[in-house]
Amino acid sequence: MPDGDPRTGPRTGPWTGSAGRLAGLGVSQGRAAGPVIRLAEPPRLPPPRAVTDPRAEAAGAAKALEAVAAELNRRALAAGGEAAGILEALAMIAEDPLLLAETERLTGEGADAAHALDAAFAHHREALAALGGYLAERAADLDDLRNRAVACALGLPMPGLPAPGHPYVLVAADLSPADTAGLGPEVLALVTERGGPTSHTAILARGRGLPAVVACAGVLDLDDGTVIGVDGGTGEVAVGLTEEEAAGVAGAERSRRARLGASRGPGRTADGHPVKLLLNIGSAADLAADARGTDPEEATSEGVGLFRTEFLFLDRRQAPSFEEQAAAYAEVFARAEHVIVRTLDAGTDKPLPFLGLPAEQNPALGVRGLRVDRLLPDVLDTQLGAIAATSSASAPTTWPSTPSPPTASTRPWPTSSTRAGRRCWS
């Protein structure tokens, strides 16, 4: 094992532990140590019951879905930033008319509300998992929605995070975006048995600077209270640390973060070669306070490498106006000298109600990103007009980026981007 790594710092303490070591996939840098607390299991379905009033069951299922959407929207308001966009998107799934229609069909066939919800979510999950890759990882998000809705239908509290009253390492089969976004300071690290590097758990953990390991087989076999060490860089989980060893891990991590916090100036390799350090953001809230307007030698970043504008659109029944978009873009441009703006990356794979696009069998390769402009040109025209107007006023270096891969029929066509002195391709 190497003595150290520039990202994680020197190794301290035995990373095997008295009870051995587990291995997973490290998805968020950092180290932590503390007692295991496992996430409570989802509600179990009781045996199906006889239904005498299908309409009442359908109404109960609809009420459960409404409660889930309301709770997720409430958490989104509290979370802000990237987490808010993810939670709002999940709330929209709970409000999906097709999901409601499926539960109504099932209750009409004699299912009670809880079983109808379980079956409806299972159907949607199956379809998403069959697509594979990134979209298959999104199927896990439906499990949390299912658990919340079924709990409501059964009259139980929605599943939530443990609150033992002391710092701990959270262990679970998987974590929902709602749970990850609601983590408090008492959570030292995350370890899950499932998940991948592009899961919402990984994305949100990285955004919070929380050490995280996913795909860690055997972690659910650990008893609550077992002290473990978590290395979010290597994916190692040391089992059975002593109190002294755990304290050593915590002290080394504090030192590592202090070193990282003290680093300033333009990005460069160890031999002095310049490499721009650019941020990946969803809104101005994700920008560091010193992104612009300070001495370049004191800045922690040199601009924005990807401004994901879809978070401005996710919770909308109508597209945001020119003025609203201009205000959001201006806030980013005022705080960063260099910005690459990705235009709306949505479509049939990331459905937005105001687009009104029909369902497709393979949405990831269907009408999405810049291809939406062929059907709804006003959406991109408004967005590019707002980008052009605000970037000119703020005078940063700005590049629009269009989220569609080239095809054999690649060709430019006029939009507001050409009127702004740029050309878009699809």
C-alpha cells in the first residue's frame, strides 16, 4: 500500500482493522471513522386485503403520491443548489399522470392502495432498469419514492434518516437523493452496498465533501455501533477500529482539509504546467465566493467549465421567461470570468411538463437537448437570447454548449444564436 497520495494525504493508522477490511468503490474523497448506524429498512407490505371501494383506494393512492411530492418539494426549498434540482425532479415523478393512471387501473382491478402503488412503481422501475447504464442507476431513485408512497398509504411515517444523537457513519443498501440531501453534520461518511459513481448519492456526497464508498459488498452485515474507517478515495472500509485509531483518522483528515483549504492560485501540475481549474455548477449558489473579483493568486477556481442550465427548468410547468433566465445567468456571469454554458439538456429522457414531448422507446437517443429546437424553437431562442444579452452586459468570456451528439446529418440551422453572432450545431 502506498505511503501517501496528494489527494488523501499520508496514511495513518491500520487500514485493516481488528475485524478485517471491506472493499468498495470510492466516489467522494476524504476519510472518516466512527460507529456504524444502518438506515432503517423500507416499510413491508402486509398481505393484500379485500377491497370493497376501489374509488376510495384510488383516492388513497393519489393522496399518498401528493404527500410524497409535497415532502420532496419542501426538502428542495430547504436544500437549495444542486440538491434542490434533483429533489424537484423526483417530486415531478411522484406527480406523473402516467403513474397515477397506473395506480387507478390497479385499484380498479381490486388492488388496495398500498399494493397498487407498489406494483405501479415496480412497472416503471423495470422499464428504466432495462435501459441500462446511467438510466438504470436512476431506477434506484424510484425505490425511495415507492417506499415513501407505500408508507403513506399504510398510515406509517415516511422513511427517514437515523438520529442517534452522536456522530456516525451511515450504512445502507442504497441512499435516495432525499436522504442524501437531508444529511446533517453528525453524518461522518456514507457507505452503501449498491450504487455507482454517477448515482445521485455519489453526486451529492461529492458536492458536500462527504467521504463516500458505494458498491461495498458485506457492509450491511456489520452491526450498529461497529467502529469503521472509510476512505472515499480508495474505497477501503476498515472494520473494528479502536477509539484511538478512529481519533487518528479524524485528525489526519482535518489536516488534509486544512492543506487543501490553504491552496490558492491558478491550477497547475507539480512541474508548473498550467491547467485551468473550472467548476461544474447548476446555479450561482454553487460558485465559490471568491470566483471573481479577487486577486487571481487567491482564487480557488478560474471559472466555470460546465453551467448546467437545466436545473432552472426542472420544476417548471411553464418555461422560465427571458427575464428570469437573464437574471439567473447574470448572477453567474458576474462571479466568473470564464463560463461554458450548456443549453437545456432535457427531452424525452429527462421529461419536462412544459415541453409536452411524447414518450419514446429509447429516449436517451431520441428527442433531447438541441434536437428539441427542431420542434420547439422558441425554447432555445429565448435561452440563447438571455445568455447573449447577459454575457454582453457582464463581459465574461462565455461559450454556449449544445447537448446533442453530431450525426451523419449534422448541419447548422438559424436560431437566436446566429443573431447573437454565434452558430449552433446538432
